[in-house]
Amino acid sequence: MQSYEDWYYQIIRRNQQNIDNSRTAGMQDISVPGMIRRIFHYYGPIDLPIIAVAGTLFGIPLLKKQNQQQAKFGLSYLALVLISVVIFSSAAESPTFVIAVTGAAIWFILQEKPISNYVKILLAILFILTILSPTDLIPPYIRINIILAYSLKALPCFIIWCWLIISCWKIHLPKIHSGQ
């Protein structure tokens, strides 16, 4: 029990360090709560309300049992999980976005053909803000003073997360007609 208690306090301490580091636009807390902190310059306790709402939205699609029989639902929910573990974590940093981008790739593969312009634009924004932002292809001024300063790396993943939540709510089994 002592090990778990120590572990819990270490997580709380590390979370606070991540939040404190986000004030200086550091490479930690590149998450939805971090984005809100940085955009609105609010460094108070916002993680719990955000995670509570996200967790509720995340769990609602599981209430439709008939969805769980569909492969598309399973893949959509997998994409949702992969994105969620990154964008709602105060420990999210640039390398962890490999996980979220994998979820975004699954989301993209599940899109109906022909691909809509909205999907193409969102994919381009994901590519620029999430994938290319830590590289030298993005000018340092933009990378540091815009993308990093406001945790915008998480924005396209969050939009895709919202898209997936709505998609998971809508998926349903096709009606089976009896031969009558």
C-alpha cells in the first residue's frame, strides 16, 4: 500500500511540475488542458473538469451495445483511445504524439470515399501542427511563439477526437429485414 501511496504522490507532484513548466511554453503539457492554460493564461485547476467531461463523452458510445458488434466502431474506438491517452495527459510531450497520430491515421482510413475537403484540410493541419511542428521545416519563430506557446500541437488531434466521438455515437447496425 505504501508503494501505491508514494506512486500517487509522485504522479501528483509530476503533474504539478508539468503545469508549472507550461507557463514558460516548455515542451511539457502539450495537451488539451495545456492548450486551454496557455491560450487563456489560466493556470488554476482545470484538469479534473476537462477529464471528467472527456471521460463521460468517451464512455457514452459504449452504452450502445449494438455498436460493439461492428468493426468500424471497434476501429473508431481504438483511434479514440489512442488519441485520448495523449491529448488529455499533462505529461504529453512531442514524442508521445506518435500514439495520437496513429489514432488519427486510423480515423483517416475509416473515412468514406471520396474524401471530403474537411477531412483533407484537417489532415493537412494535423500534418503541419502535429507532425512537422517540432522540425526545422517550421520556422523557429512560428514553432516557438505560436505552436509551442499555445500547445497547438494538440489542436488537430482534439478536433479529430471530437469527430470520432460524434462518429461513435452515430454508428449503428444496419436493420436486418426478415423475409416476411
